Amino acid sequence: MKKICILFIFVCRWYVSLFAQHHIQLLDSSSFIIGPGVLLAKTSFRGLCVVNDDVVWISGSRGTVARSINGGKTLEVQQISGFEKSDFRDIEAFDSQEAIVMSSGTPAVILKTTDGGKNWKEVFRKNDSAYFFDGMDFWDKQNGMLVADPIGGKFTLLKTMDGGNSWHQINSAIAPTSIANEAIFAASGSSFRCLKNGKAAFVTGGAASRLILINKHGKELAQFRIPMIQGKSSQGTFSLAHSKRYWFFAGGDYVNDTQTTALNFVYIRSMKELTTLPITRRENTNGYKSSIEVINEDKKYGHPLVILTGTSGTSIGSRVCNGFDTFYTFTHYPQAFHVVKKAKKGSLVLLAGAGGKIARFFLN
């Protein structure tokens, strides 16, 4: 039995070492095609959609949107006319021609292009300052949903059934109820995810950190407390991701972003783990993280490699076996970004952040 255990430990450690080789490389901004009015150094990117290994869309402050059709080798960066003061916190795209971008702040607007960004049409607007958009996602090319901060104790949800050409607000009577001083973070566009079977999920922060599951109509199916640091307006869960077997949550305290004692990474295999503490797996990733993404997943064992990024830096997490116990161990990089996304179809992984920085993650 002793020999078997030793062999098991060795195999597990060897398995993780397969994923130990990786690095982050900034894209050369000298290859970017910069449009009129764009000040890349003053632009903060938070929206990112990697459609495939070629097509990439990025959005950010000062009404800025960028597009690449060659995996980031060259990038076209533009400032959308009439929206120079808009902060585009999330963007979703279907191909090199069709994309939808949303702004966080007042006015709350949604724009769509069908010609690769040459022209943008405003498809939704709210001038009411109570509306603050946080993130959006799509189940398919026609059906999508957007989540916004609570109004009157109810989370605000918008839905489209025609590819983002029109949006309607879901009746607040069926929308999930918020807790006082609870909100959603628009830090990376990854606080909301569409799931299989017409379901969706979003995470919250502030007074409470929760995972809320809804159906395609916006009705709450279930809600769970996430054991992330919480209680203050700057604390909570900022991002979620999921693989075939696991759910991952990232966050922390963006005001104290380098605080290494603050809990900012949680992963679970089933929702039951959020109700049976301390079984839930909780670890620290060297400071606040605003975005998390699953890079790959071993189909047999289900041990995904994950990447987290935020103003504290970027962390790569791999699952380690130690006897019959498992946990995540992290490699930390000083490069700081706001968002990380993997190609929906493909292997390309990009990061984007403040100062117009865009980088590629390489898994050797």
C-alpha cells in the first residue's frame, strides 16, 4: 500500500508539471492601427471577446473599441463617434463583422455593428442614472442577456432574442431580489455567464457575495453565499468561470488589491459545497483578481488550468495532488490586467487592461 501511495503522489505531481511552462507576452502597440481621437495610454480595457484564434474584439473607456482578425498580430483601434465619454465595460461578438458593446455609467447604452465596426447603431439607451450595466453574454447568436445593478431591491435584467438588435427589460416581479448594499461588479464583463439549457449565473459583492442562478426568462432558480471576502462596497466576487466539473470564483478587495490575507479564490465541484462549509475550497492568489478563465481541462480527471488577473497581477493556477488530497498552486506574474478570456472556439488566450495594454498568454 505504501508503494502505491508513493506512486500516486509521483504521478499527480508529474501530471501538474506538464502545465508548468507558460508565459505572458505584451502585444506590440506599434502594430496597432490607431483611429482618430484614440489615446491608447489613457484607455482602460475591460471588455474582451475572443471569438476564435483569429477574431478578437476589445472594448474600454473613452468610447474605445478594438478588433483583430489575425489573433492580435495587428489591431484596429477606434473611438466610436458620439460616444467619446462612454465606458464600454463589456463586448460580445459572433464573428469579424458582428459585435455588441455595452457601456457602464450614464447614459447606459448598447451599440451594435454588422460591418466590422465601420458603423455602430444604438439599439438601447437609458438616461436614468439608476441604470448601471455590469455584464452580458449570449447562449447563441440570437439569444442573450445583460445584467445590471439592482433598482428598487431587484436586479435589473435585459434580454435579446434577435441577436442584439433589440432589448427588453425583464419584469422586476420575477427578477432576483437583492440584499441591501449588494451589487454586481462591472470590472471585466465576466460577472455574468450564460450556461447550458437556457440557464445563466451571476456573482455579486458589497454587503454580500452570492452566486445567483436564473433561467432564460430571468427568474431566480437558486442562490448561494460564496465564502469570498465581503462586507464592504469594494469587496466580493468579481468574476466566475466554469469547466466540465468545476465552478471557479475570483474577487477580493479592489481598494486593498495587494492584500494577501484576503480570500479571493473559491472553487467548487457542486453547489452543495456552498452550503456545507468548510468543504468549499478556498485559497489566496496573491491579491485582488477581477477576472478568471479556464484555460484547459483534462477530460479524464477534470483538473483545469485556470488564469486569474487583476490590478495585483496575474496568477496561473494548477491543481496538485498530495496523497489523496488536492489543492490549487499558483504561479504569479507582476503583469496586471483587468480581464482575461479564452477563445470560444480555439486555444487563443488574451488579457487586456489599463493603459491600453493587451497581452497573449502562452502555454508551452
